[in-house]
Amino acid sequence: MSKAKYFLWGLPCFSIFVSELWTQAVSAGAASDERMLFDFASAASVDGWTEQSDTARSVGMSKAVLLLQRTQVFQRAVLFALLNPQPNGAGFAGVRTATSLDLRDYQRVQLRLRGQGASTGYKVVLRHKGLNDEPHPTYEQFFQVQRDTYETISLPLDDFKPYYRGRPLNSSEAEPLDKSNITSFGLQVYGGVYLPVKQSGPSTLEIDWIKAVK
């Protein structure tokens, strides 16, 4: 075979090789743009998630638990919550887990979920620097779900603001969230104290995964 024919014969193989490299590079770039925080589709258990509801106070009457739902087709986590707030809306039901997350390079937290039941208002509750309990503030962001609809919720990390027992704090009362040192991650359904809309009753939140995204 002449050199010219050998060269022409090799062009298709070379093109395929370059195409595969390009596909791998694009896939790697896409993967680096997100970080899986909690993949409930493959989680062995959710034992690390513990309840954090208003029963921590003497007047509290709410309840929450996070469980894995396993079927022959899929697996996901389900947050079961019974919200029994005070008349002014004070009350919450939720769960949290200890973490060690550096999310400085990410812009948003995304959750793939479906809400059902009485309540449509939820919030993600973060803590930082190991300051995981009172009297230290929480860093919260509220979101609404559409009942009976699977959806992806996207929450900008810069929009997590400090709170203490449901009351928003100003810059003189609390520092901004340290995204490089997030040590607690939680989910709650809220009663609505300090908010115009009040919630109560049973609800569920089915969760496939939670990611950080650039």
C-alpha cells in the first residue's frame, strides 16, 4: 500500500479517535460543573439524618422523619412531616445531617423532588463552622413546590440568609454563610411565623438527589 493510500485509509480511524476524545472531554467538563451531595437513588441508608422539629421546645407538637423508599424499579428518600404549629404559625418539622462541605466553587444547590400533601412551602437550612446548634444562627432559603409534580428546585447559595428561630437577622447580628465550611444540611416544612401564609397538616417530600451546581 502506498503512503498516500495508507494515509487516506487512516483518516476515518483518526476522526473517530478525535471524536471520542472530544466526547470524553465534554462529559468530564459537564461532570466537573456539578457535585453530588446526596444521591438517595443509591444511598445504603439515611441513618445519618436526624429529626429537628419544634418538639425541641416545650410547646412543639410537630413530627418529621426521613426514610428510604425502595421498590423493584426505583429508590428515593421521603420526608414525612406532620406540622402542628402555634396559632401565630410558629412551628417546623424537618431533618438534618452533619456535613463537611466546601462549596466555594459552586453557585447553586439543586434538589430533584416531588411534594404532596397539605404544605407546599419548604426550606433548606444550613449551618457552618461547626456551629450547628443554638444560640448560633441558621442560614435558610425558602422554596415552593408544585403538588404532585416532579421538579428540580434551584437555590442560589448567595441567597442563604441568617435566621434565629424564624426571625431574619441583619448584618450586625450574624455574618454571611461561609460556603467553604458548611457543617450541617437540613430540610424543613415551616408553619409560617413572620410570614403572611401559614401552613399545617401532613405532607411528604420525595427526593431523588441534592447537588451543588456551578
